[in-house]
Amino acid sequence: QLQLVESGGGLVQPGGSLRLSCTASRYTLEYYAIGWFRQAPGKEREGISCISSSSIQVKYVDSVKGRFTASRDDAKNTLYLQMNSLKPGDTAVYFCAARNVEGCPRGVGQSDEYDYWGQGTQVTVSS
């Protein structure tokens, strides 16, 4: 079974940047669409980005558009979420998730449109 591992979370001041990574050890991610989700305390998990196979589609929700950039390096079997201009409201556990298809769902998709999940990495934006 595909297992995803996120890394790169941490504590950052408002206005700072972090880059999250998502990789898999035993399977190539090349043909999977990958979504990024986050869940803040007391809130539902929300999708924030999706990148399709070959990066044909790269989608964002409005709250992160222009600040976050999703990318993939298939040679390294790794996906990235570059997060700039971070705000306290970005504080959450961030997850990557894979779909068994190459394309993104409508928008960035809902949780049940993804088949495999990582364990999450904590991002805290605070002064």
C-alpha cells in the first residue's frame, strides 16, 4: 500500500516561509495526483491545493493562492508545498494525499476523493 510521508513543518514567524515535502518510499508518485490538506484545531480538514501528474493541473484555494506553490520532482519522487507570507491562520497540521488517478478532482477536491494519506506535519505560525 502506498505510504506517504510529509516533512518540513515547524514554527515560523508571521511573514515567514516553510517548504513542506511529501514522498513515498516504495512506490513512484509520478502517476498520482497529489493534494495538500490542512486541519486546524477544532476545524474540519480542508483541501488547499492539488497538483496533477506531470503538473498539468495545479490548483489552489483562494486563501492560499499567490502565497503557496505546489510542485513536484518526479526524479526525486517528491512533492513540495512552498509556503510564503505565512499567517497565524495558516497554523494547522498539513497532510499530503494521493489519488489513484492522474488528474485533480473538481477544485482541489474533498478528503474522500483521495485514496492515500500521510501522517501530517505541524505548521505553527506565531510570533
